[in-house]
Amino acid sequence: MQRLGKILKIVLIVAIVAVIVLLAVNMIKSNHKELEELTITENLKKAYANSSDLRTHSPTDEGFSPNGGLYAYSLVYIEKSGYLQLSVRYNTRHMDDIASTYPDFDESKIYYTLTDNKGNTYTPNIVEKSSKYHYEYFKLEFTNVDFTDTELTLNMIIDVLSDVIGDKNSVVLHKSGEQSLPYQLNAEEGSAISTELITK
């Protein structure tokens, strides 16, 4: 009996360690350092020339949509210039589930919008896109955004499911009066922006 207890204890410890390792591996797989940095685009250069007050903060609600399918991070904006850039990712396994129910579904039916509590809708430029393991990553930028007394929400729109998912695939990015932090340009980002401004 004592021996059986020891065996069960060992099995339990091995199971716990295996679960921890699987969770750690999954977290490592979902990281994509390249899209955490600011992407220097023509729109960003124009916005930065107008105001160099780059700000950042974590999206509210930890950046995850209620159904866990969409994750928003690396948010950088210039309020005075109406510019916003961020990274998003989604798990392709969610899309496999959709495809099994809707045979005509493909990823061309996915698009993003930014909406505010004033009824405005903004369409992004996709400035980068990549895949890693079972994740799809996008770097999005929005221009002419009204930040004044505004709540901004990123929406992942899936045509075939627009009536089913509703706001479960949305993330609140910014609320009026929310505390923000100065975004510190790294050496490469600062050099890219400075070079562009000097050569104008």
C-alpha cells in the first residue's frame, strides 16, 4: 500500500511538471519579438514630424478578446497626430474550428476595424504580416484617429460569423483619461525616424 502511494505521488509530480512544461513551450511559441518593435512607416514619419510625443500603454483587459481568439499588444500612438500602431495575433486553431462549420470560410474573410464611442470607424493599413507555429501576426496602423474623450476598440471581423460572435472578438485598446507612458524609441527606431526627418 505504501509503495502504491509513492508510485501515485511520482505519477502526480510527473503530470504536474509535464503540464508546466507544455504551458511554457506554448508561451514561447506565441512570442514574436520582431513585431513588438515599432515599424517605421511613411504615415508614422508624417505623424512624428507633427508631434514627437509617442505614447504607449497596455490595452485594457490584458489585451485578450473575451473568447481568447484575438490578442492585441505593443500599442504605440501619437494623440496629437491621430496615429495608432499595434500588433495583433490570433490562433489559427480557432479558424480551423470555423472552417469545419463554414466550408466556404478562408482567411481572406478576416479583417479589422477600429471603432470609437462616437460612431467613427477606422480601417487599418497592414504594415507587416507573418506566421509562427499556429499563430498569425499582423502589425496594424491607423491614421486620423480622434483620441479626444474617446474609447477605442479593435474589432476582428469574420464575415461568416459577424452575427454570431458580436463583440467577443473585440479588444478595448484605449479609454479617455487612461494613464499612458512615454514610448522610448530604441536605437534602431530612433535612427530610422531621425534619418528620414533630416533628409527631408
